[in-house]
Amino acid sequence: MYKKIKSVLIGNALKSTDSESEKFSVLWGLPILSSDAISSVSYACEEILIVLIPVLGLASYKPLMGIAAAIVALLLILVFSYRQTIDSYPNGGGSYSVASDNLGHTAGLVAASSLSIGYVLTVAVSTCAGAAAITSAFPSLLPYKAPIAFVLIAFLTLGNLRGIRDSSILFGVPTYIFMAVMAVMIVTGIVKYLVLGYVPEPAVALEMRQSTRDISMFLILKAFSSGCTALTGVEAVSNGVPNFEKPTQKNAKHVLALVAVTVFIIFSGVCLLASLYQAVPKEDITVIAQIAAKIFGYDSVMFYVVQVATAVILVMAANTSFADFPQLLSLLAQDGYAARRFASRGARLSYSNGIILLFGLASILVFLFHGETHALMPLYAVGVFLAFTLSQTGMFRKWLKSREGRWMHKAFINGFGALVTAVTCVIIGVNKFAEGAWLVLICIPLLTLFMTLVKRHYNRVSADLSIPKSGSLLILKEQPEKHILLPIESVNKSFVKAFNYALTLGGSIEVYHVSTDPAVTEKLKKQFAALGTDAQLVIEEAPYRNVNETLLNHVDQRMNELKKHEMLTVVLPQFVIRRRWHYLLHNQTSLLLRSSLIKRRNVAIISIPYIIPD
Amino acid sequence: MYKKIKSVLIGNALKSTDSESEKFSVLWGLPILSSDAISSVSYACEEILIVLIPVLGLASYKPLMGIAAAIVALLLILVFSYRQTIDSYPNGGGSYSVASDNLGHTAGLVAASSLSIGYVLTVAVSTCAGAAAITSAFPSLLPYKAPIAFVLIAFLTLGNLRGIRDSSILFGVPTYIFMAVMAVMIVTGIVKYLVLGYVPEPAVALEMRQSTRDISMFLILKAFSSGCTALTGVEAVSNGVPNFEKPTQKNAKHVLALVAVTVFIIFSGVCLLASLYQAVPKEDITVIAQIAAKIFGYDSVMFYVVQVATAVILVMAANTSFADFPQLLSLLAQDGYAARRFASRGARLSYSNGIILLFGLASILVFLFHGETHALMPLYAVGVFLAFTLSQTGMFRKWLKSREGRWMHKAFINGFGALVTAVTCVIIGVNKFAEGAWLVLICIPLLTLFMTLVKRHYNRVSADLSIPKSGSLLILKEQPEKHILLPIESVNKSFVKAFNYALTLGGSIEVYHVSTDPAVTEKLKKQFAALGTDAQLVIEEAPYRNVNETLLNHVDQRMNELKKHEMLTVVLPQFVIRRRWHYLLHNQTSLLLRSSLIKRRNVAIISIPYIIPD
């Protein structure tokens, strides 16, 4: 039943050898790995204007284009830097790998923490944005914002559990649609303005408040740091290299270039249109919607198409996290910094445990914030740029160390990238500190510490478990004496089954009864005698009716008498219950006993099942 | 740590042989077993007036006294009937025992269901009434009505877990205080009216609406059925007989007589005062409070004393349920109609499992109804009178069958009791049907059915487990061949420990590995060979990475090859985790595997613990 539901929802299991077919082509890798970047483009222009307009009014549009140019330049630097990373790290050149390889484990873990937090926040924020779009279309759904976001997360989770091939097509189509819609809007907008000579009505509320000369550096930096959200998601491609079809690195670099071109066109296009059509951020209508309204007219079909496509791309942004977070987690798990289970692939060859963890964490955030996660948005740009910086610095160190080939050229590119992203990171951190970036700056070291502790635990366990080279010596050649303890409550078939098994072990059997009621004990003695065995029946009184405690004390006593390497074997008859409600009717003392016994080093516990009739 | 908290809260464990000291004396048995009855008296008069006043106005007080007289007569009948029950059933002559003894199991179970429902409802209703008294004194606590009721229930639960001796003194004192306060009020009230010639101001809103001649039979019956709540709790004494000190039955009969006298004095006293002082039920002030105000004056100390004492006695009513419900449940458990655990006494010799169940059920009701359980009050009178009727009818049948001694006299008393309670039960059922009695009439048969199913399950299990008279034949004399399966993930100390143990068993060992990664398997083969053992290493591929499933299939295959009575022994190395968060880091596949294996009849599972370092 469970299996059937699973196979309907996520499909039948795939063989390990099928893993090559579960990879991205360039065609379907582009939308998955770019959706985060592209969707952040859709609100980056608005974020810049939110900072500028209240101070500069209509004078905002000139600095807007300047800031957009700076961000595009930063994008170019990142693209060239990451091309080099892809070349050097074919097995997933995420910031984690690059930083830990070249800057040490701690730097790697800091990068991994920053990115992980970013991925989880992206899922929460973008699905809540999608839920907000739905509730503004159907206001009666407003109280169900968090459940709607949860459903969106669940939908993405299921799609990703189906594996890369299915999910990349399922979730790639909306991204392509959004790209097409944006292209149409940008071209139409430019044509309408230049060719048809459209003159936008100036927004009534705005004047030239300040001359451009008064623009403070502080304001520009603040606007720039807000606009940098456009670049979150650019690192996705280099993190996801191993997910590409062969030739892996070539395909990845193609996709990176295409992502950059797409981001460039859409971001600069939207910023240009915002200037030309004098869009102003408002509570109830987004900048993109205003532009669409002015270009296509309110109530035109294209206006609604733009709205729907924007809402869908916001949700799709989460999908990049679903592609990269489990991948990162599997690397961490392989290195021992995360629980082992995250390193293994599920039935559909996706890293299902990582996907489910992402589902769980994002859902918790969504419900914790009642679907209002917009406040979390400024938080993760710091983390993302911290990861950028560490990755670039790592690459820079790598070239300095290797000094092979055109290392100076390469070191210059990555060094420049590191410098610029570091500066950006500081700008964002300072500007957004009070808005919540401090929270991320607390979480990153905590998460880093946690992963270090996980690694320490795994190291200790592995050291403890490992066998010295002369391993064969550990096998005991002589047979130690066997000590068997068989607790009895009453003489019945379950006991007889366990007793018969104990007899086959061929040691000395002690049948042990804890007495709480003299009448019951008398009856037991008679029944046991009737079995006609020469095993010893030991009876101990428990005046306080604490049966398990008495038995465990007895076990401990017996164990003290053992020689080194000798084990005490406890045979436990266990009732096996087939109907759930029958659990209410049986005490399960044997299970409780087992969980206490197993904590004792020199005990072997033998469970003999007795199937209870329905 | 857990033990320390437990001993502070409920005291140190008591020996089974101490049980004689954990019994009621007459002095402390009276308040515990009468608190339900006495507290219902405190509102029974009000319940009658609520029915009469809207129709009859000031003409209500004459029929009030008539109805009170009828209820007192019913009380007398019940007392005489129950004296006979106590004589005949020294081991707890509750309706359950009497009915199942004389009318068959089903009748007994119906009585038990009715009483159980009544007990649970009593706890929920009376603690909510207590919470309501607290919130009307401190209105800022109003939103926390349910949590306050929950705290009251928890307090009663803890007190009762401490055992009879502690709880009867702890909860007996408030009952005695209430009795004293009522006595003072009744005496003062009568003196003030008769001796000092006090004339109450007639309530303004009331007139003589109808002449007394027009009083319909229907109205009287309705008022009577409301007033019968005064009698709920009278059965408590005969249910709790085994809780009394020796001479058990004599003490129980003394207490029954005292309960009856107390109920008689307080109930008739309050009804008389209500008539003399013309109390009228109102939303914001109870009848008893009105009487107290008119006798002692508003803002007098005694007015507040009456208020507080009434609030406390309402909560104490729940305590009768805490004394009787676990007792009834233990009888049911001993007979196999409830889970066995309810038959055993806890650390303090109380039936702790029953107490905790009552705590849980009442708490659920309180939170489900947000602390507004007043609506549940009319429900349980039907159940209580159904139990009365079954018990009386049972006693009647008993005398008819035995025909010994003064059987005709005894049969007459119980027969009359049965007739009157049956009629009362029908009157209440009809009058309260729409108010919710139908719910109880659905729950009673459902609970009865459930208990029958429990009994059937226990019967089947016991038949299945029982050994034929020639029990000794079941012990196998010859040693069957031993088949040992030892799953391996990697060669480490935990495996070697398990392997060494398996070697001591002396059968053929199959070391079995499920391969999901060729590289890992190759390494394993080499390490295993290095151990220098002649045990067979079997490797099976799992192309779909479903390790446990593959292993279970292999087990099933191996089991098919077994002869009858042969067992397959599976040795499972098990990691024992000492810190909770480490659970996140280890897969516990061995536990999952164990829970699947144990469902197979011919498998013996040997768990070999390996303690993981911190």
C-alpha cells in the first residue's frame, strides 16, 4: 500500500547504473539552475528603487541605471571567476569545496553554512511570495497563506523526489515562459518608447526633490546592496556541475554563460523600462506590473500573462535550492560534516534525504512566520556574498600556490572577483545589519560549530571501530563458557519456544522469575516442574513490584561474575502484535527491558518472536 | 533524576505488604466517598428551581419541597438497597460486579460503561466549575479557564497517585469544611427566620403566575429529573468497599449511612432555605450564594466563606471519581475486559495506570470544550441511574435465586429500589434526551462493545498460549541444526564482536553483505579475507539500493529451506547511542531491520550491543 502510493507519487525505483540518464542537458539545466537568479532579477530593480525614490523622487532613475551597470559589471566578474572554478572542480565546485580545499576546513564550513541558510531561506521566501500572489488574486484565501506556501513546497519536494530528469522538465517550462514574456515586454517597451514616441505621465506624487549633486555615497551604496539580490543564484551552476551530462564541464560553462546573458538582458531591460516609464514602487502593485500596465495597458491579456509568469517564477526560484542544497549536503555528508544518510541516493537517484530535510526546514519557517517571510529576504544576501568571497579567495590562493600555466592571469580574475565580492559583502552586511543580517551572522558560526561537532563524533566512532592491522587476532579461537538467562512470567507456549531455543545454545540456563504475588509464583513453580527439565528456576521477590528494575539488577550482578570477553546471553520471548490497537492491551515489558539491556556492553539479547493471534 | 522528581511528587515506593495501611478509615473515607454526592447537592436545588421558576414564579417553592421530599425518599431506598449490596459483595460491590454476577456479562459491562463515562465527565465538569469560580474572582484569568481546570486535574492526579492515605487526608479536609459551613448556614438561616422573624423581600420580577392547581405532571417530572443529580455519587461507597480498613463491610455501611445523613441534611436544608428566603436562579449568582447573602449579608466574611467552600467542594467532587474509577477499571482488567496494566498497583499501591487514564481523558474533554463543560452536566445522570437500576435488579435476581434466610424481605427492598431507579432513569432519559443524553446512550453501547472485543482478544491469546496437559512433551529433546546469518556492512570492531559471539553458537555461519557500491564491496572482501576465518561471505547486489528489503528477501528464502521446528538465527550488531543528538547521525538500520525480522515466526534475533563513544 505504502509502496504503491510512493510509486504513483515519485515513480518506480531507478537502478544505480541508470544515474547517467538522471543528469541535466544544457536545455533543461539552464532553467533549473537559473531560476533563482532570474527570479531575483524580477525584484532587484524594485529593491533599488525602494531605497532611492523616497529620497530622490524623480531624480532616482539616473542613479538607477548607474547602479544597474555596476551590478552587471559585478555579474561579469563573477561569471569569469566561476568559469575558472568549473574548470578546476569537476565534482561540484561549490564554494564549500573550493574554500575547504584552499583555505582550510573552517572556511569551507563557513561557506557551506552560508549557502545552506541561503537555500532554506530561498525556499521559504519564494513559496510565500507565490502564496501571496495567489491570495491577492483570491482574497478569500488570505487566512490560508501559510498552508498554501506549504502546499507549494510539498509540490516542489515531490517533483524533486522524482529525480532530476522529471523535475527539470516539470519546473523548467515555467522558467522558459517567464524568459519569453520578459523578452516580449522589453522589446515592446523599447519600441513603444523610441519608435512610437510614448511619453509616460509623470507620477503625480513625485518631484525632483534633490539635485543629483546632493546624492550621498551612503544612499548609493545602500541601493547597490539592495540590488545585489539580483546576483544571488549565480553560484548555482558551479555548485551543480556533477549533475550535468557529459561533457560535464563544457556543458556547465555553457549554462553559466547563458544564465549570465539572461540575467543581464532581463535585469538591465527591466531597469531601463523602469526609467523610461517612470515606475514607482508601491504597496499594492509591483514595478514589473506597473511597467506591463503602461506598455500593454491595464486589463490587457499580456498584463495578466506578465503577472502570472512573475508569480510562477518566484516559486520556481525555490527549485534551484532543491537542486543544489541536497547536492551540497551530500558533499558535507561524504566528508563527515553531516549525517551519513544525506550522502545516499533515494529510490529515484535524487538525494532524497536532503530534499526532505529542505522540505521540513522551509515548512517550519513558513508556519513560524505565518507565511509572511518577506522580512527574511534581506537576510540571505550577506550569506550568499560571504560564500562568493570565500570561493573567489580560495581560487585566488589556488593559483598562487600552483603557479602553473597562465596562473597570473587566472589569479587576477579570481583575486579581483574576491575583492569586489568582499567589498559588496561588507556593504550589504553594514547596510542590512539592523534589518536582520545580524541573525544570519549568528547562525553561520553556530551551524559551522555544529558541523565540526558532527565531524568530531564521526572521527571518534570510526577510530573506535577500526581494527588494528593484525585484525585476525581479534577472532577468539577458544569457546568461552556460555551463560544464559531466561526471564519467565508464566509457563506458556511463548516461554516454551524461547526455552527450546535456549536449550539449543548448549550452555547453563537460568530461568529467572521476579515474584510480586506469592500465589502466582506458587502456580508457576508447579507448572515449571511439570515441564520436566533440569534447568534451574531462580525466584526473586520484588516487594515494590518493580519487576524490570529487579531483573536488571540481577543481570548486573551476573555480569560482574563474568570473565573478560565472556558475554551474558539474555533470551527474551517477545509478543509480536499485528493489529495496532492490540498494542494497548499488551504491556511490552520485553521491549522496555530490551532497550535497557542493550546499553550493557557484555550482554547478548536474543529475541524469540511469538505471533499473537488477531 | 526522573526517580528523584517522582519521589518528591508522589513519595517513595510502598511495599506490597503495606497495602493494609493504604485503606480508608471511617473518618477519612467519608469525605472522599461522599464529596461527589455532597457537591451535587450544592447545585441540585438550583437545578430544580431553574425548571420551576420560569413557569410558576413565586409558586415554585411549594412543589420544590415536594420534589425534595421525593428525592430524599429515593435516597433512603438507595441506601437500604446498597447496604444489602455491601453485605453481599465485600470485594467491591459496584454495579459492575453485581450486574455481571446476576444478570450476565453484558449487563455488567453496560453498568461499567455507564459508570466510567460518569466518572470521566464528573472530573471534567467539576474541575471546570472550579476554574469558573476562580475566573469569576479574577476576571483577568478568563482566557485561561481550560489551563486552570487542567492544573486542578493534575493536582488531583498527583494527590491520588500518592496513594489513599495521603490523598484522603489532603482532599478530605475541604469536604469537612464545606459540611461545617453548610451546617452553620442552615442553622443560622432557620433561627433567623423562625426566631428573629425575618421576612424576605419578595424578588421584584416574580409574581404568582399560575395557581398551583395548574402545575402539570410533566413539569414536576422534569424538575424531579433535574434534582436527581443530587443522588449521583451515592453508589461510590459500595463500589469502594475493598478500600476500607477492617472490618471492611461494617465500616463501609457506617460511611454509607453517614453519607446519606449528610446528603439529607444539606439537600433538604438548602431547599428549605431557598423556599424561606425565596432564592431565584440567576446567571451571575448561585442560589446558595443568594441564601448566604440574605442570611449573613453581602460582604460579610461568612458570605465569602460559603463561596470559597462551594467552589472547593465542586472540585473535590472529582476526587470521588479518582477513588472509584481506577478501582472499577482494575476489576474490569482482572476480568479481561480492560488492558491488563490497569489491574496492577503503582509505586504507592494506588492503581496508578487508571488514575493516569482518568487524568488524560478528563484533560482532553476540558481542552476540547475550552473549559466550558457545564453543558455536559445533564449527560451523566442517565448513565448513573442506568447503573443504579442494573445493580438493584441484579440484587433482586440474586435473592430470587438464592431463596435463603430473609430473602423475601431483601428482595422487596432491592426490587423496589430497582423499580424506582428504573422509572427515574426513564424520566431523566426522556427529559434530558435532547439536551445531550442521547450522546451517552450512544457511548455506552460502544464502550460495552469495545470491552467485549478486548475480552475476546485476551481469550484468544490465552487459548493460543496455553500448554496442553502433557506440556513436557513440547520440550525438544534432540538438537536441531543451527543456521546463523550475520549481516555485514563493513569489517569493524562491532562486526568482530558479533562474529565472535556467533562463533560460540557453534552452527554454520553465513556472513551476508548487500552490495550497493562495487568499490565498497571489493574493499570489504579483502578486509574479510584478512580476518582469516573459514566462514562463508555471501554477497548480493542491490541495484535499487534497497538494502533492508534485499536482506529480508534473503531471510525469507533461507527460512523456506528450514525443516519444521528449525529456527534461523540472525545476529545483528547494534550501535548503542548515549547522547540523544547522536541519533541524528546514525541510521539505525539495525533497529528497522529488527522490527521487520521479528514479525517472522521462525527467526531468532540476537542483538550484540556496541557502545558508541561520546
